[in-house]
Amino acid sequence: MKTTGDQQLVKRINRSVLLRLLRSQSGLSRAQLAVESGLTKSTVSLLVRELIDEGWLTETDVPAAQGLGRPSTPLQIDGRSRGLIGVEVAVEALRVVGVSLTGQVLCAQEEPLLGTQPDEVCRQTARLVARTLAQLAQRGVQLAGVGVGLPGAFDEATGVLRFAPNLGWRNVDFVPLITQALAQAGVPPVGVHVQNEADTAALSEYEFSDGDAQDSLIFVTCGAGVGAGIVLNDRLFTGIQGMAGEIGHSILQIDGPLCSCGRKGCAETFFGARTLANLPDPAEGGHYLGVVLQNLWTTFNPSTLVVGGPSCDTYPGIIKTAQQTLQRYAAAAGMAAPPVRAARYGLLASAVGAAALVLHHALRPMHTRTPPAPARLLEDETNSTAPTTTTA
Ligand SMILES: [Zn+2]
């Protein structure tokens, strides 16, 4: 029987259901998966076999207890066979990481950006990805996909980078450029996903969460600029042109200090890296960060708030100050503030999150736009010959 497009989608959805169940409840057996998913036992067995063969799942051998029949075998996400490559194109540097499906950083490299033209950036990125791929291959890890985080507004409907002021990019058709560069560097065709780097940073915490990030999470990046990556209702929220989360330019004071964007009183003028460096006690800038966290909390009601970026590395005290400020506002309203914590992957958050972006799409086949060819991430890639690129 020929498999139709609809059946392929149903299969991808069913596979993603099993993977997500095992991510939240590691150790479930095939029988338990059937109960939890509502799929038949035979469908579960078939899909689990495929996912094991492709390196997405592993099973633990359980010795058979005498007289009790065949024991149920616990299944887990395979943290060793398949890997993801994540790239952060930062203004000053290029960071590339190899990450396991369970969020372990297997290798990482960083280089200063050699040029800022889009084709130069793509060529340098492709070289580093090829090197990372070789490192993964040495560990016997097979590539499942590549994700890229860019320092600007990325329009996921068109695949166009709208505006990256610090690189001087406007309306760059990035996906074809990077796909071509990767092919020229000898990287085999895999799904390539692209997103804004603050958004990918949020996914580093959400997709590789150890349970505290459920349904929604906001990641605030503090550096020269201030931005937020927002996960709402289990999906990345990017806005109509990829500009959601530009909280650095939310106004904290009417007619306040002049901002680089032309407005007055933007959040960035109170705790952007340049302002912090000029404060007698940079940690005091954390009060303004706390105001922004309070506003994000009341607007989106996330389960968790995460703070990262270079300023947290330089002045770790700002997180504590921000937390205290948020708690004061919460106490005044007689409420409990959501937990605030430092980014788990530190300065690698955006690169690790770019790798997580690949998973984010693979586990949500219904929400992923797949023109012109479907991402084959959850299918057997060994037969695929054509590049399967999607626009995030
Ligand atoms: Zn501004």
C-alpha cells in the first residue's frame, strides 16, 4: 500500500506523541505508552521499534522474573546516538555546539566573526558546523538537524531575516544562503531551522527543562541590548514579524534618557550593558530588570522566568536584585512571584537553544510550516537525498 502525505503526517504526529511522553515520563513501557497515548499496542510497538533503530529511543534490559512472564521494558530518550547542532550568530562571535537529544553539550567552539556580510557569515558558520559534525561522528553520534539563532527579527513565515541592526542586515533571505553554504562545506542534507537568538535562548531552557518549565517560560537576555524569548502555551511566540519580546524598548520612564532606538526612557537605557558599566554598583541596575520581570509576569503569567546574557556573567548580582524587586511587587499584590533563575547554559544559551529549536519543531509536526519539502527529522533520513529545509 502506498503511504499518502496525510498518513506520513499522522505517523510523524504519533511518533512525536511517544517522544514527548517519554521526555516527561522517562522509563514508560510500551504498554504504558499505549495507555497514555491512546494508540494501539501494535502501533506503539511498531513506532518504538523504528525510534530505537533510528537512535531516538533506548530500552533498558530488565531480567525476566521467574514465572511472571515477559517483563515490561522501560524506554528512554536516547542521549547518545543522535545529536543536534546549534549555531549562535552573535554580533561579536560565532558559537557552535553539538548537543545530545537530552540537552547535554557534547562539544562547543567559538570564533570571532570574520566578516559581517551574509555570505561571509554563512561560509564561516558552515565551516564550524562541518567541524562540529566531525566531532560528533567521532563519538558515533548521527546528526538530526541544524538550528541557527540570528541577532535580529526573523520572519518565520517567509524565512527572511527582517532586520539585524548590529550586523547591518535588512531583508536577508537567509535560509537558502545557509543551506547552500552547508552543502558546499560537505554537511549532509538535514533539516535547518532558523530563529531569533533570544527566542532560541528561551528554547534552551524550555526543551531541555528538568521539569520546571511547563507550558510557558520567558528568557530575558541582558547585554548591550535587552530582549526576551517567549514560550506561550507550549509554543514559541514570535509575533507577526518576529519582533515579539523586544522588551529592551519598552518604556520605563516617560521622557527618560534617550535610547539608541530614538525613543526616550527605554528599559535598555536603565540596565543595558553600557549603563551598568557606569553605575557605582552595577547590581543596582537589577531593580529595573525586576520591573521588567514584574511586567512580563503580569502580562504573560509564565511558569518560570530565566535571566541570562553577558551582563549576568559580568554582574551576577543583578539577578538577585531583580528577584527581590519582583518579590516586593508580588508581595504588595498579595501574590507569589514565579521563580526567577539564572540561565543553565550561561553564554551558550542561544547556541544550545538553536539546537533545541530543531527538537521544538520535530516534536510539534502540526505547528511546523513545511514548504517546500517536509522536514524529515522524524522519519528515516538515510533514504533522503534532497535537502529538506524548512523556515523555522
Ligand atoms: Zn529604545
